[in-house]
Amino acid sequence: MDVARKVKEARIRNGLSQIELANRTGIDQTVISGIECGKRNPSVKILQRLADGMNADIRIEFVSKGDNIL
């Protein structure tokens, strides 16, 4: 769900509607909506296309549940 929230927050921060982001990325608006609602799990490739459409970088992290960082 964190990915869905982050995609939506980035889109809104960039002042884009789902349709505008779809036009920039070539990703169907219904796919973007599904990602933002948490109904679709985007691939890294799709996340990169979304990031490019918002002039952003993506960062994937693995964070330990304890004190140790992986």
C-alpha cells in the first residue's frame, strides 16, 4: 500500500491528473488508478515510467525490522 500512496502523492505534488500522467507515460489511466488504489502491483519498469513522467527518481529500500540494516 505504501507504493500506491507514494505514487499518488508524487502525482499530486507535480500537479498532474491521472490522465495527464497517462499521456506523459503511455500508461493507461485505469492502470494508474489501479496502482493508486492498491489494486495493482506495478513492476519496477512501470514505476520507472511513472517516475520519468513526473521527472522523479525511484528508490527501493530494504529496511530491517530490527536494529540491523540490510
